[in-house]
Amino acid sequence: MLSHTCKAAVKAVLYLATRANTGNKSGIKEIAEAIQASEHTSAKMLQLLAKREIIHSVKGPTGGFYISNEQLHQPVINIVNAIDGPAIFHECGLGLSTCSETHPCPIHDQYKVAREIIRDLFQQTTIQTLAQKLESGDAFISDKILL
């Protein structure tokens, strides 16, 4: 459902959220490595997230990306809407352009329920809530096992 870029954006914001209390800014290379994404993809999505004020960026030699305490309280759906747009919560599960209640695809009814559950999850969950799971060690944003 979410694009590769959107998944990477959520992970990047969560990475920044775990560093929010340090006061440090993170560079593109650091973030890309932490979320296992290309620097090119990371740069484009981070710039878009900063433009949409989901995160902050500072230019220059001491610059980088960071998230403020206020931004931590945003719902995760803000990230999804910035990258993939709200249309993903209305699209057909099989990619048909004419799928609707009156002209449904074979999975229309089940997929509609799943889309609504995921949309509600993203609307009701804040960045801070997910970051707390990372900080406690109960969740991860990387396949890397750190010893």
C-alpha cells in the first residue's frame, strides 16, 4: 500500500524523533545509512518533509535535519500524505481506475476495510508514540542487528 519512498520517510522521521532530545542535527548520509535507503531517495524525501514542516532543516556546515518537540506530536498520516498523498486510502487494491461500490473489483469490500484500518492507525498514532517504541527497544526501523 505505501510506496518504498513513503516507508523510508516514516523510518527517517522516526530516526530523527529518537534523536530529538539530543539537540543534534542529522545529515542525509547518516539518515540514509540508519534507515538503509539510498542517499538520493533520502535527500528528496527529507527536503519534501521539511518543506511540508513535518521536520526542520538547517543549511550550512553545521546544518542538517531535526524534529522539534511540537512536531513529535503530529500523526504519522502527515508523513504519508506528504509523500504518497491521501489518494492511497481510496485506491483500488488491484489498481483498477474504475473500481467503486457500483463497479467493484474482486477484493473491493475486504480491501476497503483494510485501507480504513490502516488510515485510522496512521491518524491516531503520533510520531512520538512510535519513537518511544524504538527508544525502549520494543521496535526497530532497520534490519541491521546492532550488538
